[in-house]
Amino acid sequence: MTHFDLFIIGAGPGGYVAALEAAKLGKTVAVAERREVGGTCLNRGCIPTKALLRAARTYRLATHSQELGIHADGASCDTAAMYRRTREVTDSLRGGIEALFKRGKVELLRGTARVEGPGRVSVDGGEYTADRILIAAGSRPARPPIPGLDLPGVVTSDELLAGRGADARRLVIIGGGVIGVEFAQVFSDLGREITILEALPRILNNMDREISQNLTMILKKRGVSVHTGAGVSRIEADEGGLTCFYTEKEQEARVFADCVLVCTGRKPETEQLFAPGAEVPSERGFLRVNSDFETGLSGVYAVGDVVLGGIQLAHAAENQAKNAVRAMFGAPRLKDLSLIPACVFTDPEIAAVGITADEAKAADREVIVRKSLTSANGKSVVEGAERGFAKLVFDRASGVLVGAQLMCPHAAEMIGGLTAAIVGGLTEAQIERTVFPHPTVSEILSLD
């Protein structure tokens, strides 16, 4: 029976980063993966979505650039070619991960893994032992109990990224979170008829209120129909495709579609992961962990989407993995996990880190908010930005930066620097002394 210092279940962002981190520490490592390396992020999430966003935005720019003096007569969209390019990108990146495994002498085992007990794992019948086990099994799209969700033409993000429904002229999106608004961006840019049905009071409900309001107005201006406080009751098939019934302001309404995309959250991939008697404390399938990411079963750890109360973001899983591996083997932790930036790749981009003014108010914390508009930023105007801004939130007593919310071109690239500023304890006065280059979108952060 082969023994390893660390056995990892799942080769997504949490799993493969943990493997490489442990290999750096000189440990013997095995990773079991039943699908493709790279997990949801690389194969059914972040990367393919961004590849489609790039293609769709290029098409929109080609067909809506008359004001720039650009006339791309006869421009067309080849959906099959878009998806082919997306697969090429993911194939290339998967190959890169596998090459890193070989370089780090990480053993990749193809198959379905199960924890048999402390220090024991099986993979499709083969048995292995390990000093420590790390669960990084990821998540899958959740399917709410809506009648009609099993009809042909109703898909999750997994199926849509595989091409099912990609040619639909009318797309109804159930869910106005990050996944929903990014797909709305893709397919509205391609000229499709898009409707968003969100049960909560606003889209991107967990982000700054003004971000939600602005994005709603931008999407509507581009022809997207946005309905909030809209609870979907059922989906029915008809001769023309699908009919989605929903209730808004206590009135039943309906919308017709060729395809319905369901993106109402994700559930952890923990079913049948543990043998009888080897289960760990969990809630709704999410695993409870301590500050070192250890579960209730000695020597078994968990990171990423399977963790109860965690943030389902690839970079959160990656950095949890680094800290967890170092905690396992007595090395100092590398990452401050109290601040996890979030990005939404709409146009304009959205990014946030730390607390918002509303969250500070709810916590009875006094803050100062400094806000700048993209309409006063030369580079943003040149790039055609719509209704954008930057908000920097400072603690009133200390002047320290505690939050940032951006809605502007390149927001996702800028939020990393602001995260570093919060971690480093930079104050309003220090940022005010900073010189930002011209003409750049980063000038929007200048406080003078």
C-alpha cells in the first residue's frame, strides 16, 4: 500500500496549489481527481467565462464603434468558433498544471476518491495511506426545487459553458449574482434577448448598493430586462420553446425563452466522499473546519468551496490551501485570509474588498467615504466607461483604509493594490500623498 505525506482529493485551485506548496516543502504528495485538473475554475467557471467575455466584448465593440469612426460592416459571430477557442485556452492551462505536477513529483491519480478513515483513502478500489488528507473537492451548480427544471433547454452554467443553449436567441437567467450577470454580459453583447429574474431585492445583492443600481441601469440600457424581487414558480414547455412563470410585486408574469439558465448558487461536492463511520461534522454538505482548516476527523483538512462559511472563489481556495499545508507541517502561514477581494467581469468591471459604508453603519462603525466618478477620469472617458466610480472607505478615528469598491475599467486589476494597502494599514493621508500616472484609470484613486 503506497504511503504519502499528503493525499489531496480534488485538483482544482485549492487542490493543485496545496500539492505544489507541499512539494516545495519536500513532502510526498498524491492528488486524486475524477474529472479534469483545474477544477471548476479552469474548466467550468472563471477561465472559460472570461474567454467568452473577451470574444463577446470584441463583437460588441466591432458592431458599436461608429462613434470612433470604425465601421465593421458585415461583422458576424461564430458561436462554435468562440467555444472552440475557449476549449483551446482551458486545454493549454490544464497542460500547464500537469507539467507542474510532474516537475514537483506530485502523483496524479485519476478516479473517484473516498476517505475510508484517518490516514486512509481509496481511489476506485485502490487503497492508499497518508499522514494527512486534504479535501478540496469543490462544488457544483445547485438546482432549486422549481417545477420544470428538468425540461430540455433548462441548463446550469456547466451545460451552457459546454455549449448547450449557446445559440439561443432568447435566454432567461434565473439568478442575478456574479454568474448570472456575467452570462448576461456575454449574451447581450452577442445581440441576444436576455431576461434576468432575481428573487432578492437587487442584483449583486451582496455588493455595494450603488454598484447594483448602476449595473442594473447599464444592463437595461443595453437591452437586458432585469426583474428583482421576482420569484420563479415554474417552467413549462411549449411549441415555441419554454415559458418561465414568476411573481413580481405580487403579480404573476411570464417570459418566453429558448433556453433558461439556472444560476442560484453552488453546493459542495461532498456526497459519498466519506465511508460510513468516517464522516466529519458538516452542515448542508459543507465541512466544519478550525483555524488550521482541520475537520473533526484527525489529520483530515478541507479548503475551498466545501468549507462551511467560506467564500467560493478560486483565489480564496488557493490561499487557504497555502496556509493549510503550512499549518499541517509546522511552517509559518503566508497569507492574511481576512481580506479576500471579489471581482465581477461585466463592462465596466466591478471589484471590491473590505467593508462598505452600509456594512460599517450596520456595525456602528464610523467611517469616511471618498468617492470619485469615472466621468471625471480622462482614461475612463476615452474607453467609453458608463456610470462608474471608485469608493474608498476609511476608518474615521484612525484614518486607515478599510474598504474599497470599484466600478470602472480595469477594476479587477486595481483591487489587488488596494487589498495590499488595507493589509499594510495605509491611511487616507498616505494615499493622498501618492502620485498616480496620467492618463490612467488609477487616477480615480487620487484623493487630492
